[in-house]
Amino acid sequence: MANLRRVAVGFALLACAVLPAAAADKGARRPAISGGAPRRAKRAAVPSPVVHAVAKSQDGGPTLADYSYAEVEPLGADSVEVEVHACVLNAGDVQQLRGDWGTCLLPLIPGREAVGVVTKVGKAVKGIAPGDRVGVILGTGMDSEDVENGSDRNRLDFATTGAAAHRIRVVSRWAFPLPLGIPTQHAAGALSSGGAIWQQLKKARLGKGSKVGIIGGGTAAGLAEQITAALGLETHKVVGDAAAAAQHTAAGDGDAELDRAEPEVLCAVDEDDLRLHAGSFDALLCVSACDALNLTPILRMLKRGGLVLLAAAHTPTVSLSPRLMHERALTLVGGGAPSKPDMLGFLAVLEAHGVKLAQTALELTADNAVAALQALSEKPEEQVLLQRSSLRTKWAKANKGKKGPARGAARGVSGADLGSAGGLVAGGVSSMFGALSRAAGEAKRASSAMREGLASSMDGLVKQVEKEVEEEEEAKFGSLKLEVRSPKKAAAGEEGGEVADLEEEEEEDGEGGEAEGEEEEEEGGEEEEEEEEEGDEDEDGGDDEGDDEDDDEDEDGEGDEEDDDK
């Protein structure tokens, strides 16, 4: 018992010495304040980005003022955010701000095309990365618009978005990477109208040297002239009256810095122009923005089956003769936004041929936007560029000297293809897809040759088997072949058979000819005797009759004499 007590006392002393030290060490490792699981520090709320723009906030006319709004919703998975460097206003924006298109949600930010640099991309976006320079096309912003007309401008519940802003968000489908060789100021004004012109000329499939008439003037007409020239088409300007012809000839649409020749202006009511050019045009390309366009006198310039292309026309009304459309079998083709492959092909042509636009450039402010709208009201066929020159210059300096196509832009487009109507499809094909295409073609040719070889082998085998079967049947049963005669030979055979039958009959008649001859001689002798007897009787009868007639004549004579005596 004493030993057990000593052991117990030792353990107690040991516990008293060890436990306090362990507790002290554990306490040194614990925080001073214990409140359960450690809490994370609260992050400060990130404010929603504010977008500065110019917009129309009230009804009553195209009056613009500064406007700001916050992007509350996160960026969509298939969308990109673009910092705008330049945008364009044209006659369509004036018409929409006046209310000519119908009512839309206010505030209304004008502008349907812009150029800028991508700052953010959605999770599902491919082919576009932050830092890429892109051109964007927006829709009309009306309730009746279709998804094929551009990126949606009605994504906000409180405003109609537009390109005249510092930042915009668009669906990546309507963001087109720009080649480095296209200046921002020229790309901004060519996207909507130039893309529509390119798409319609591509669908028309006009051959090199085809004759195209351009109806309208201003910036869009100058762009149309450069596109048709790049495609090798013969281009003329066509007007419907003498006053318009004089105006086009005096003013012209080109700028001196563009260094290009103006096409010939033809008047549809001039006798000399009609005699030389009536019925010779393959297509009429309408880019007019005048108040009313009368196409009836100009339709006589078209060939039978010609096209009327309303590619970039901003004119409110168009009039034409249904009779002429029917008589000449003409086709009226409406406009529309280009697809992404068409736009990439057009941008490749734009870079290859150095296409430039004649347009007024102003800084992107509310006052300049108001001045631009006033200028467009006076000259609706012009365009005004609103730019942020500091950002544009900064990007140009950072990318100076760089070469090569932009990310996702068309590659592999040769100059010959771009300069001919056969090169309308300007989408580049990479070497990988070219190799795959060649391999697929070789595999197709090999399989075709294999099928032909198998077919010929099977035909030979079938013929050999049939021949062996015929030989066995002929050896067993004799020849089973039947003579097959053509219809002519059959007819000749039938005639020959008839002739042979006639000869046999004649031979049979010859055999019994002697016996029949004797019988006929006997019968002939009897018939001759009978005929002689009948002849004698006839002669006797004739004599008697003659005597009777003589007696009658004698009696008649005596009667006549008696009459004479009386």
C-alpha cells in the first residue's frame, strides 16, 4: 500500500509540473480574443461603372445634351465592353431623333457604328481579347427591329443606348476586329453603309466589267465608287433630272486629299444619254439620303432582269413604276446589316485598296453633336465623325509600325481576288484548314476510284458467270439462241415469204396445167359451138326484124301519100 501511495503522489506531482507549461505554450499560440471561427474582413463595395454620353432626353426635336448612366448589370457571357475612340452620325440619326422612325425609349443616345478598344470580354467570347481594336454595329433601337440588324440597343430599361458614348457594351457577334492598316477615322464611317454595299454586290454576283449606276451623293456615294472600282465594275453616277446632274457635276463628292477621279454623271431624261446607255446597266446602287427619291425615269437605264439595290439608302420615301418593274423583270433588293464573314471580307478589301472617306471630324462633345445634327439637316448625304482624339492618337502611337492582320480578321486574301468580282468572298482560310481540305479531296477521289474499280470487277465477274451458265446449258440442251431481227429485216422477211408462197402456188398451177388445159379446150369448143348457134339465131332474128321494119315503112309511106292527096 505504501508503494502505491508513493506512485500516486509522484504522478500527481508530475501532472502539476507538466500541465501548466503545456497550457502556457498553447495560450501563446492562440489569438488574444477568441470568438469562434476567424472572420474575413468585409470588402468595400465596387461602384458600378459610370458611362458618359450625349443623348436626347425630351421630346420636341433633335436636341442633345450630356448624359450619364451606370452599368448595373454584369457583363454578359457573350458580350464585350468597348472604349469608344470614334463614332459616326448620319441622316438616319437625324430622322430617328426627329421621330420619323416612330417612338422609342428616351433618353436616346444616337449613333449606330463606332470604333474602339476592347476593355472587357464575357466568359463565352472567342476570337476577341482585351486590347483588340474593333468596329461595332448597333441596331435601330426600335421595338420592330430584328436581331439581324445589329447589336441590341434596348438592353437597358431606362434608356436607348448608342455609339455616341465613352463606353458601350455589345454582343461579340457585332464586334469586328479591324486590320491594323485601316485608320480609325476611316473605319468608323465605313462599317454600316460600306458593309451593306459589299454584301449586296456579293449576292448580286456581278462579273468583272459589269455596269453599275450609283444613285445619290455624299460620303456613301464616294465609298460606293471605291468599292465598285476595287471589284472591277464599270461605274457611273445616274440622276433623274437635269438639275441634279448639274449639281453633281459642279459640286462633286470627292475630297482633294482622296486623289480619285469622279465617275461620269448620266441623266436619265437626256436624249443623248438615253440613246447611248438605256438598257445597258446591270444594277442600280441607291445610296441617296434626299427627302424623296423618284426611280421611275432611271429604271429605263437597266437591262431586262436588272437589280435595284437599296444598300445604304437613307431616303425616307422611294417611288417607282410597277409597270416598268414588270416589263423589264427588275428585282428590288432591300438593305440590311452584313454578316460577320462578309464584314471581315469587306475590311480586308478596305485595307488592301486604301479606301478613304470624305467626312467632317469633330470632338465627341454635346455641343459638337448638336452642330453635327444641324449640318446633316442641311446636307443629309454627308457624315460627321465624332472622335476622342487623345485616345485615338495614343493607340496609333502604340501600334505604329506594326504589321499583319488583326486578331480574327480575314487572312489569305490576294490582291487579284480583292480586285475582281470573283474575289468577293474575302474570308481567309488558314493553312490547317487548307491541308484538311486537300486531304478530304484526296480521300474522296480515292474512294471514288475504289468504287469504280469494284463496280467494273463485279460487272466482269457477272458476265463471266453468265457466259459459263450459257455454255453449260448449250452443251446439255443444245443451242438456245434465237435469231433476233430488227423490224426492217422482219418486214423484209415477211415480204420474201409472201413471194415464196406465190411461186409455190404457181408451180402447183403449172403441174395441173396440162389437165386443166385439155378440159378448158373441150369446154372452149363446146362454148364456141353454142356461140355459133346463138349467132345464127341472132342473124335470123335480125333478118325477120328487118323485114318487119320494111313493111312498117311501106305502110307509113302509103299513109303519107294519102294525106298529101287529101
